[in-house]
Amino acid sequence: MVVLSRARAGAVVESDLFQRTVLCVILVNAVALGLETSPSVVARYGTLLDLVEALVVTAFSCEVLLRLYARGRAFFRDPWNWFDLVVVSTAIIPATNVFSVLRMLRILGLARLVSVVSSLRRVVSAMLAAIPGIGSTIAMLVVALYSGALLGTQLFRDAAPEYFGDLEHSLFTMFEIMTVENWPSVAGPIMEKHPTAWLFFVAYIVLTAFILLNLLIGVIVSAMEIELNRDRWQADQELERIQHEAVMAELQHLRAAVTRLEERAAHQDAGV
């Protein structure tokens, strides 16, 4: 019986072939989940889809167990490994009425694409790093949305009750206007009764759609740039370390050669 060592298992896990295989399994899982939404396909190929699901779950389980064996306790230090454990755990839950809701979480298997592809992991890491800035910008958007809804309700309740009849309708209307989606159909009838209402709508759109939403995009882009620069900095640090070690090794070699020459010269002087 051949026992796979942890070093060998680690080499297998880190290999490109292993990563591509996992990626292919995720894509097969995505196709199978999509086919399961068609009743006609399920009625005709239900047995085959169940077999594919069983193979996918088995492959995911073997992959996670192999990585757990290869990395030992270090496996649990990576949040992405915890995410993979949750996804695989939901996939192996039996299809009973009690766990039917949890079984719907099988779709999280598609999200494993993020944990497998390093570039997608960097995107998610950048998004997580940008949460403080995103939260502040979203808070400003909420303040602008709520203030606009209050003001719109007070100003245009009688002119357009279908849009500004109460705070609930006003909030939805202002959110729709913030997305610059079909806002002229909202502003047009109101401007027929209140010609100066364009000042309200233009100011609100400029503040939310042009300034705050673009500020939100800027925060995300800035976080992405920081994350990419961090990777480049780490790569530069590694390159500098390798170059430093090479220079130091060469200096030691030259120092040893100089020492040998000095000893040889000393012996020759002693012989003379």
C-alpha cells in the first residue's frame, strides 16, 4: 500500500493540474445546477444529474481532505479553507425535508471559483479591505436618500401621490432616481405642476449619482490598487532577498578566494 507523504500531498495540491481539475469540477457543477432548473431535463436525465452531483460532491470532499492532510493545522488558518469546508458540508447534507433549505446552499459551490482562482481572491480581499470606506460612503448615500425622500414627500405629495404619497413610496422613488433609471417619467408630471421642481431632481442626481456613487467606485478602485501593489511589493521583496543572498554568496566566495591567496603568499614568503 502506497502512503502519500504530506510533502508529496502538498506538491499535488499546489500543482497546476490539480487546480485545473478542481476548476473543471466547479464548472461541471455549475452546468448541472443550471440543468436542474429545467423540469423537462430533470424528468429525462434526473438519474444522470444525481450521478453527476454525487461525483462532484465526492471530488470536493476528496480535495478538501487532501488539502487538510497536506497542510495539517495550517489548513485552519486560511479563511478560504473554512469557506470551502462550509460549502462541502452543505453539499453532503442529505436531501430531506428537514435540510431542504440548507440543500439550496449547494449553489455556493459556484462561489468556490473565488477560492480556487487567485486573481478572484485578490478582488475579494480588496473588497473586504475597502469595507470601512465603502461603509462610510454608503452611509452618506443613505443620508442623502432619506433626506431626499423626506423633502420629496413634503414637496410633491399632492402633485404625485403615486411616487411621493408616503415615506415608503418616496424612498423607493428616490432610490430609482438615484440610479438615473427612468427618472424623467417621475419628474415630468411633477414639473407640470411645479416648474421649479427640476432644481430638486437635478441637485439630488448630481449629489447621489454623480458624486457619491462615483466616490464609492473610487474607494473600491483605490482598495484594488492597494491590494495589487501589496502583491507587487511582496514579489519585489522576494526578488531583493534572492538577489541579496546571491550577492552575499558571491562575496563569501570572493572572501574565501582572497584568504587562500593570502595564505599562499604567506607560505611563499616564509619559504623565501
